[in-house]
Amino acid sequence: MSHILAFLKPSHPRFWLFAPFITLAFLTLTYLAIWQFLIGQIRNGMADNGVTWQEIHASGFPARLTLDLQKPSWQGEGISWQSDDMSVTLMPFNQEHAIVDFTAAHNIVYGEQAFQLAHKGHMASLVADFSGLVRSSMDIQMPRLSGQIGDQSANITAANIDLQMRRQATDAARYDVSVTTQDLIYNDHQTIGRLTAMFDVALNLLTASHIDELIGERIVIDKLNLTRQKLTLAGRGTLVLAANGFVEGKLDLNFINLNAFVDALEEFGLSKPRDRKKILFLGGLGTALAGSTQDRINLPLHFRKGQTYFGDIKLASAPRWRP
């Protein structure tokens, strides 16, 4: 022991030869301790937010912090999420930015309805601060959403979905959201087309632990563009999640090719063939009153008391937001 202590004295002739290695070993052990501490902080943060898992493994030392979760899940009242595998990666000294890689399908239960979102790749970039999420970017390749809506099965596919979220500077509880999808198809044969939308929502729509907390939430649609075969549609308006379980509100629509619009309504079961003449007449009347060209129509789409109205024409039931 005395020989070791003598060697560690700076006056020892060989001390300075080994000093850099001793310093490097000390710094490495210190950095490993910090890395392990940060991994623990991340695990605790996810657990505090209700995320659970069967197994968790840490990797990436020393350049990054990566947690691989097996069978991750999240449970709220009336809604739950589960997947087979996901990974979360951060930089050791920039924990405000995380990259999340979902390698398996998402299984979602909303009320009594079960859905699965399968995909060929799902990456998300999240930036947060002490007040919560600042912005996020998400890319989903070849998504397929399948499940049961009421007594009917539904499948929605797309080539990809690009989603961007950013916290508003004037209201920290609301976020500006943009969504772009390519080649949307409903039930494998009904083409929806290319959809782009910009709207603002409350973060509560994503973080609420109980469905009842969503009652009264509003979705402000600043821009909605849909291109489907011969139909080009643009819209804007405000929708509210009403206590009766239906969406209420109004969308002001501007579209080209009224016949193609009516074809789409009939194809998706939103109107019946007997309503066709009424809608064409109303569209023509609206065009004349607005002074628009014959092929460009401006008309409102209303959702009220559980029903959908095109102008004054009653169509199908309004969309349900609550199972």
C-alpha cells in the first residue's frame, strides 16, 4: 500500500508518465456516473407521465442516451395505448430534444373502440422545456389505421403522413398543427386523395386522461385543402367537441366541380341519390348569389345536434368524437 501511495506522489519519477491515463480514467468514470444518472432521470420522467414497460435497456454510451422499451404502454381513463417496441434517444447535455422511433404497430383503445395503427416506419422529433412540449415533428410511412367505428369496420391507409406541432407564443396551452397526407384511401377502395390542413388545438386533446375532459374543446381549422380526382376543395372553420358526443360547428367550403363533390358525398354515404338535385340546385343558387364562376362553389357545411347539413339540406349524422 505504501508503494502505491508513494507512486501517486507528484514527486515520484513515473507519476507524470501515468498522470494523463489516471486523469482520463477518472473523467471516464465521472462521465459514466453522470450518464447513468441522466438515464435514471429519463426513466423516472416517463414513469411519472404514466408510461410503463415490461423491459427497458439503456445503450449509446458515451455519445448519446438511448432507452429501448419492450411492450411500452400508457393508460388513461377511457383511452389507452400499447406497442411492442420503441426507443427514445437524447444527447447527454441536450435533454430538451428527443428522437423517438416506433418500430411496431400502435394499439389504441378509445372508449369501447379498439384501433391499430400499423406502419412501415414512424419517427418523431420532440423538443420540450420546463413548461412542456415546445414543438414536434412526426413522419409515418405507409400508415394503416384499422378498427371498428360503431358497428362498422374501417380501414384508412396513406402513402405517408407528415405532422408538425408548435406551441403558440401567445397561449402556451394551444398548439399550431399542420398535417400533410398523400394517397389517402378509405376501406381499401374509396379514394380520399391528398389532404393538407393547418389548425390550432389545445394540448389537452392529447394529454387528457379522461374523455370527459375533452368536452367543449374547440378545433380551429385555418386551412383545409383536399384534392381528389376532379374535385378540389378548400375550407376553414371551427369545430367543437360537444357534450352529446358529436362534433358541432361550421366549415366554410370553397370547391371546384360541384358534381364531383356530390359524387364524393354519395360514395362515402354522407348523402343519398335523392338529395342530388337539391344539392346541385343549392350550389347553383349559391354561385349565382356570390357572383362566382359556374364551377366554383362557396357553401357552408354545418354540424349541429348530431346531424350534418349542407346549406339547409340535411345529410348524414354528424361525426362522433365520443364512442
